[in-house]
Amino acid sequence: MEDCVGFKVLPVKVNENSKVIRHLFLKMHLTRDKCAQKPEYQTLFVVGVPEFCNQKVMKHAFRRCGKVKSVFFHNEPTPIEPEVLPSKYFISKSIKGFKVAYVVFAHTSGLENALSLKCTENEPFILSTQSAPITNIVNRWCENYNDNIVDVKELQSEIDTYMSEYDKTAAARIQIEKETVDNEDEDGWKTVSKKGRNPGFARKEAIKNNIMKNEAKKKIKKTLKNFYRFQIKETKINQLMELRNKFDNDKSKIELLKQSRKFKPF
């Protein structure tokens, strides 16, 4: 089969006895967003991976091309780094149906060998090997069920370790907050020290004066003007008086201009 729009088409079979031929689409992983765990010129991007192919199967299948460091699966192409789960009991959501894979080789020669594979419909690429055989769906269900069985003692030990680390972090945070409160002066100002995970800046006198000026301006803006009804009424009366005085002044000016014959309205 000919290559398809930048992809190398690789005919594959589950095992030697299978009569069904599938196709994987391969190309070198190149993207603008760099990922440390998916280095360029060492990562093979594979599209159309069946659901029954796990990391062990893909790693052993492409081992004939070169040493495989790791294999990552995603629902769709993504440049981001794969999620590292903090515990084996936090099981990631399984991918349903076909998926994409990133096969990371230890050397660039492994990627070159994978892209230069010469497989045909008569001699397809075999996925299942003796060291990593693909089991049937019943066995896969049993494996998934056994993997989901929790070891109570191991889980309890992991919880205790996590809680002890959390208690240490919480105690350190409370101590820092207590030191900050103890450093407050009579006016409520806090002396910010350079201790702790996020050290602050030392507050100088000039900075304090600027902050006080800004606070005074904010208070003036927030002060309510003409809060009572009589204040609003007086304000309106004063505005009307000013308008009347201005009107009278303008009227007298017009009369003077008329008398001096210099009035030119148009």
C-alpha cells in the first residue's frame, strides 16, 4: 500500500494465524510545542492503534527497530507531557476504541528503522510476540479486574505517608502566618520579612507614605455627597441661581452691544 499524506502505511496482523490485516499510520513526531518526554527525531507518532494494544505490546513489537524507552497513548494527538500519576491507585481513564501512540526510541536510529520498515499485505508487521502476546478479550477483562484489586495494607501505608507530609507542610504554613501576625504594629501594618517560600519586599517609609496618600484619595471618592434631601434641594437651587445670573449678565452684554451698534448675530 502506498504512503498516505506524509504517513507511512504499515500493514499489521495480531498474530501469524490471524486473517485480518489492519493498518497503522506512522510518521516522525514534530511539533512547535516541545515536550521533554517526547523528543524530536526519537519519537514515532502512530495513528490507528487498536484498543487491545497496550504499552507492553507496542514496546515489544517495535523493539525490532531499536531500543524503546517508553510508549504513551492518547485519545487524539497532543503535544503536552503525559500525566504522571502520584499513585498506582489513581487509575487513569481508559481509552475506548482506536487511539494514537507515541513510541519513544532511545536513539534516532530506532526511529529511522521504524520509518524504513518494508512490510506488505503478504508479509505484514506482526504485533503479538512470545514475550508480549495479545490475549483475548476474556483474559483482558480478568487482568483488568485483578489489577483493580486494592492491597489494603499498601494503600493505608501510602495514605499515612501522604498525611504526614501534609501535616508538616500545614504546620510550616501556620508558623509563617503566626510570625506575620506577631509583626503587626499598632496601626495594623505588617512587617513583611524575607523568610518563607515566597519572600516579600521590605516596606520603606516612602512606599508607606504613597500607600497612605492613595488610601486617603480613595476615602474622599467614597465620601457620600448630598446624602440628605435638603442638601439635594439646596444644590439644585444654587445651580438655578447661577444660571439666572449668567443669563442676566449675557442679556446686559447684548444690550450694550446693540447700543454700540456692534451686534452682528449672523
